[in-house]
Amino acid sequence: MAEERKQKKKWIIVVIIILVAAIAVVGMYLGGVFRQETRAERDRAALAGQLPGKSQEDIEATLNQAVAEGMLNITINPAPVFETGSAEGDLNIENIPGNHYSMQVRITRDDTGEGVYESKLIDPGYYIGNAKLTVPLPKGEYPCTAVFTAIDQETEDVMGTAAAKITINVLG
């Protein structure tokens, strides 16, 4: 009997050691010891600040360029008029030449959230004058939101959005 207990204790100790070792291996893996880290390491030799010799004008020009590249200029008629809900109206959507991104415009009704117009991509320097709504509307005034989505022309990544409140007027 005593011998059986000693054997059982040995097996329990062996199982516990194996479990502790397995937990340690899993912990080291999750901690990154066995897997390759994907985060980039900071260059400790890099110096803080601007390169020596830059004038205040150079620094301001660099900052102004970064601000200009990040801005989205949007143009749309704030009160487009449609003779009927299925006729063309004067949306007058413009992607000005100074924008750095193509634009896609989606107009939704504020009261229902229903999309009533969606453009395809509009490149800088192009505009849409008159267009039909994608959903015919009955006579009335419709408060809407036009969301402009800026899309990088090379990568097709979404770079940002801007919105404008408009009121669609359907006359008959």
C-alpha cells in the first residue's frame, strides 16, 4: 500500500511539473520570447527637433503644406431644386482642383436616414452639375446631409470625410 501511494505521488508530481512547464512555455510565447516582434524599434540616435539651418520661413512652409494636404474643400448646392422627384436637379457638387483626393458623395435624408443620392468617384478638378436622385421623392422639402468621402487616388484608401447640411426641394 505504501509503495502504491509513493508511485501515485510521483505521477502527480510529474504531471504538475509538466503542467508548470507547459504554462511557462505558453507564457513566454505570449510574451514574445519565441515569436518575432512586429513593432518597429525607435531609433535612439535620432535627435528631437528640426534639422539645423532651416529658416523660420522653411519651417512654416512645411507646416502650411501639411495642413493644406490634409484639408478637404467641399462644394455643393445647399438648396438643390428638382422639378419632380425623378427629374434632374442642380446638385452642383464640385471637387475643386486644390483637393488632393477623389471624392464620393452620399446624400441621406435626415428624418429617415435613407440614401437618396450617391455619386461615383469625382476626381479633383471635376464636378457634377445636374443629376437625378437615386430614390424618387414626392413633392416637398427634405433636410439632408451630404457626406463627402475623400479617397486616395493611388491606394484607394479612405482619407477622411466632411459633411454639409442641405435641403432638397421637390416642386411637383
